[in-house]
Amino acid sequence: LLLLIQAIQINMSVCEPTVEQKSAYLINIPFSEVFGDNILPGMVASSQKILSLDDMELGPNDVVIASYPKSGTTWVSEVLSCIAFQGDTETLKGIRMDERVPWMELDDSKIRAMMPDSPLQSAVSAKGIFDAKKRLFFTHIYPEFLPKAVKEGRTKLVYVARNPKDNAVSFFHFHHSAKFLGNQTGLTWAEYFPLFASGHICCGSWFKHALAYWKFTRNNENAKFIVYEDMKKDLMSVMEDLEQFVGVPLTTELREKVVAHCSFGSMKDNKMTNRDGLLLFDDKGPKFMRKGIVGDWKNYFTVAQNEAFDELYKKELEGTGLTFEFE
């Protein structure tokens, strides 16, 4: 038994970053701010802005899309945009994603100070696109910081989660291209893995984030929890479910049109969704939309990392009812 305990302890050590790794990560995030258990990318967000969202004016025709970074946020945003615009994909091809689905915690005072020519605007200051049936916003904040209208169930929320192994890989590559995360081209997978597993990273622990929203959506009929892998498997069914949830039904013909429009290949080539040219990203780094597949984690996780992460996954999610497919 002692040998078994020791083996598990040794195995789990790969999930724990060193003090040096933690410090280096924090230093490499421009203007980083520690906010609770979270690390904020201070180049674009601030605790002051997040706290101000409590009184954000939202109504029953608005929808907030929440997620841990790189778990399918843009994909869900495009699907819901198509629903909000009643299948009018032609119009959507002329409107940038950040204009029609603004980032709620984006602090435009920071953007103006550092990038005066940036077209980005915060959700609160954005004029919005009012030809849509619904206004859409996205966020990565924890549910306790959501606007009152969302917490009280007056505004709908859709949370998208992705299996944490693929989510980890996608977020790893994101660190190599996002300027607000330090454009960390020198960050290796071996250095990054324990930071992600332990939650010492921007947006904190994947487990805490997903479970907080899992609990939130279980207790709120105006909140829905969807899974990236389900969208990959049967986007049509997920779309129908979302149409019913937001109250904007589409015809079968329009739904098929939207599914084609929202395919990974189509979105990757669509300049309105692929984030190409935005000043927040390094064009020489990995593309914002990289592979979009299930199971890419197998190309990154070592045997030791996989065994340790499986233990962590079991410890954190066992008994919660929340499960994921990894391939």
C-alpha cells in the first residue's frame, strides 16, 4: 500500500509547477493582475472592469456565452450569431465577430492606452448590432462575477466546455500567439502542463471554472451547459437545442445552411471569425483557429502526464455528473 501511495504521489508531482515556473509565467503576462484564484491579462482586462459588470444592463433578449478560454467560444458565438440573425449568413460575413459578440470584461481604457488604433471595443461601450433577434456577449469570468441580470435568470447564458486535455493543448498554442498573454513563443509544453493542471494560469483552474458553471446551470433554467465534443459529433442537434433555448427557431433548410457555414474549414477561412489581422494576436504565431479536432492531446501528453491528469480528473469530477469524451 505504501508503495502504491508513493507511486501516485510521484505520478501527481508532474501536475505541480515549481516556484520558478509560477513566477516566470506571472512575469511574462504583460501587466498581470492576481484576482482571487485567477490571473488576469492586464493588457486587456482588469478587476475593476470585472466588478463593474454587476450592474451591466441586460434584458431577456440578450444571451451571454461563457467559457474557459479555447473551449469553443468562437464556434458557439458563430452558431448563436446565425440563430440571432435568423440564418442570414451573408450579413454575418460582413460583420466582425468582436463587433457582434463583444468581450464583456475587455477594458477599453487599457486598449485605448496601449493600442489607440485598435477597433476593439468593450461590451458596455459597444453600439451593438440591433438587426439581430438577440444581442450576444462572451466572457471567461467566473459565475459569481456575472451581471445581476444573468445571475437572477433574467438574461440567458450558454456555457460551452471542452474536454480538459484538448482544452489544455489549444490554450498552450494560444499562449504562443496572444500578445496579451505575453506572446510566449519560448514556453514549452513541459513548462506549461503543470501550470494548466494546477490552475496557476490565466482564468485559473479549468476544473473550478467548469464545475462552477456546471453547478450554476443546474440551478438556473435560463442557463445551458453544452459540450464541444457534442457539437463535433452532431452540430445539427446542438443547434436545434440552442434555437429552442433562445426562442428563435430556424427552418431545416436554414439550419443546414448554418451548419455548413459553421464548419471548421469555413470558419477558419472566414476573416470575420478567424481573428486574422487583430492587433491582439501575432500573425506569425499559431492561427487562432488551429485544428478544431477531438483527441489532439495525444500528440502532447506524455504517459506520466496523462496518468497524473487522469487521477486529477477523477478526483475533481467524480460524483459531479460532469463527464467528457477524449477521442
